[in-house]
Amino acid sequence: MYLRLKALLISHAQFSHALRVTLAIAFTLAFYAVVHVPHSMWGPVTVVVVMMQPYAGAIVYKGFQRIGGTLLGAILGLLTVLFPHQLDYLIPVWMLAWVFLLSLKSYGKNIYFFFLAVMTLIIVSYQGDTALEVNVALWRVANILIGSLIAISFSLLMPIRAVTGWNTLFNQNLHALRQLYQAHASAHMLSIKQLNAMKREVLERHMKMIILLPNVQKEKHKLAGHYRAIITVQRTLISITEQLIETHWSSDISRRQLLAQADLKLYQQQIITILNQIEQASVNRSSLANIDALPDIDLLPTMATEISPDDAANALGIYGYFWLTRQFISQLDALIIQLRTINS
């Protein structure tokens, strides 16, 4: 029952995210109804801010950045408030020095952490020296920490993982890539309209994978480089497949000569079989250890010379086709290596 419910939630990510935010807010309100914390408004506000993105990795990352930045800013702000009265003239210098140093660090992946540190420093420091105002600022900090922890907890209890969506897109593109490669080697090519529709869908899914990549890297930060490499290899495979199609069908004479090459047919069938094996292993989350060995690229020059093109134009197309096939095998090998790494 649990697995069926989990699968349902994964397949309806937007609904799951809306439900998760609603439950997190409901829990926050119930918590504050039982535990009376002053200035509790900041609790549910923080939950909403931290859970703006649906993916668990992004929420956890943002939540801990918010907790760390808030704590750092609060500590620096308290030190400002505790300055002796005879040193009041140093307070602006102290504050501005920390604003400068924190802002200097606020770039790249740490921007949110240091932005919140600066903001919290100013909020706490700017309260003056009255105990009441400082008390309000510190309760606000406490509620931000509570809200952040609730948001992180619900993101882990009901995770929506970017890597799940990324894997789905990757599997769909593997399937489409195999279909494209299989179609190009057939004596009957798909219509230009069908071919363009398939290529457009592949590229659209590839762009979605690129958009998801930063969130995937947050969830799988130790494998971030490998996921980037897979994106690069996949884009190269798509490009080579497009070129293989164009080269194969660029000349009727060279196409018929390529189709008549029996060894090339077997070679292409090996590639199709390997693409299918990778696809099945990826869908079933199984090991890639049982994938067939890649075809020997040293056989390609021999097959090219056996065709013996009649003229220079045909020779260029045929030799270009075998060179592209060699590049396709090379990229396929690179893809298998990366997939074995992330699945190990």
C-alpha cells in the first residue's frame, strides 16, 4: 500500500508538493497552538519560503543555508548589542565591516547563507539597546529556525527527488535514441515529419534534464560531475545520430551500398542491442555489468574499404558515415562508464 501511494505521489509531483506544503503549514500551526512561542508568525512564513521549490535536495540545502545564515547573523548582532556604552561610536564600524565581509563572500552556492547573515545582523543590531526590542529580534530568529527545521523535516518525510524526474527523462531519451538509430539503419526511413517530431521531443527532454541538473547535483553532490558528464555525452550522441541519419540518406547510391553491406548490418544490430540493454538496465535500476561488449571499432575501416565507392562524392559520404559510427561507439562507451559509476 505504501509503495503504491509513493508511486502515485511521485507521478503527480506538483500535487504532492502542494499537499506537502499544506501539511507542513498545518503542522506548524498545530505546533504553535500547543507550544506558545512569542512572534510565531515567522514560523509558517519561513516554512513557505524554504519550501518554495518542490525538490527535496533544494529544500534541505536552502533550509540549512537559512539556519546557518540566521544563526551567524544573530550571533554577530548580539555582539553588537553587547558593546559597552563607552564604545558606541564603534558600533557602525563593526556592523559595516561585517556587512562588507559577508557580502564579499555572498556569491555562487553560498549567496543565500551570507545574504541571510547580513539581514539578520542588521535586524538584531538595529534594535537599539532596549531589552524589549532585542527580545523581539531574537524570538524572530528562534521562529525562523523552527520553521526551517519543520520545512526540512517534511521535505525528507515526503521527498520529491529531482533525480527521479531526471532518470525518467533520461530513460525516455534512451528509448527515443534507440528508435532513431534503428530507423536510420532501416531500408524504410520514417517521414521527415515523424523524424523531426522525434528529434524535437528528444531535445526538449534533454533541455528539461539540463534544467533539473542543479537540483540533481544537490541530491547527489558526490556524483555531480558524473551527471554533468552524462548530459554532455547524451547531447553528443543526439548530435551524432542526427548526422548519421543525414549522411546515410544524403545519396541514394551510397545509401544502397551501405544497406547492402552485410557486416555493417550485423554491426548496427549490435549497437541497437546494446542501446536496448542500457535502456532496460536503466529502467529496472539493474547492473550494467551484463551489457554486451561494444563492437570492435577496428572493423569499421575494413567494412568501408569493402564497399569500394564509385566516385569521390559517394566515398566522402560512406567514409564519413563510418567515421561517425566510430564516434558513436566512443560516446556510447563513455556513457556506459558514467552510468556504471552512478549506479555502483
